[in-house]
Amino acid sequence: MDFQISALPRARFDAVLGLDDEALARLGARRYVVDKKPGFPCRVSLQDAEHGERVILLPFQHQHCGSPYQASGPIFIREAATDAVVSPSVVPELLRTRLLSVRAYDAADMLIDAEVVDGVDVERAIERSLGDGRVSYLHVHFARPGCYACRIDRA
């Protein structure tokens, strides 16, 4: 089954990326200079930031909905990020190198299934979840810290 992984659009964060450290702090955000790789996964480029790059860690509501599964959490955005272009049924390296939580939601934004998988096996989890006709979309999280990574839909 073909699927499409979607990153977050940079335009959504342009105003935040231009802020100084004081203004970021007022939003509950913080700027970092990357000192290890992997460790700073960008949700716009779907790439790990490189040593010396500047990133912003900010709170982000990744599950906007009217169900009890509304959720938010911290995400990293590279200051120099460009929008990821992910071809259908392709898994970015960023996901392959981590333990992932794949969460399946129905059209009413209710969680109907979830599993933890090694990133090298994520296609099987995606196919299994999207093969269930009740599933409308998937959210992928980095399982250890629990942070939102990306959304997956049928292509």
C-alpha cells in the first residue's frame, strides 16, 4: 500500500525562527547550537541537524482535534530548514535510525491502534495500520522521548 509521509511546513514557523532568545523564552521555546548527531531531529526538513547548526526547541500542538486525543509536545526546527520533499512510500533516514511509536487514528481523531517499532521496520507497521479500513491517518513519534515526528496518510 502506498503511503505519504508529511513534514511540517517551514512557513508555519517563520515568525518564531526570527525571534531573539528573550522572545523565544516568553513562548516557552529555546535556541540550541547542535553538539551531537543524531539528537536534534528537525520536523520541517525531516533531517538530523548538523554539528554547529542552530535549532529552536518549541512546544507544538501536533494533534488538533475535538477528541480526547488532543496533544502537544516539544519539537526541534532547524533555523536553516527547508521543506522536506518526501516521495510516496519513502521513509526518511531520520525515522530509520530511531525507535518509533506509530499511532493510528480514525476519522473522528480517536486512537484505534498503536505499536512501537524499530525504524528499520516501520514500513510493515505503516502497511499493517493503513490496511485497517478504520484508520484515517497515522502519527509517528520518537518512542523514547515521545516527541511527534510526522504524519502519514495513504498516498
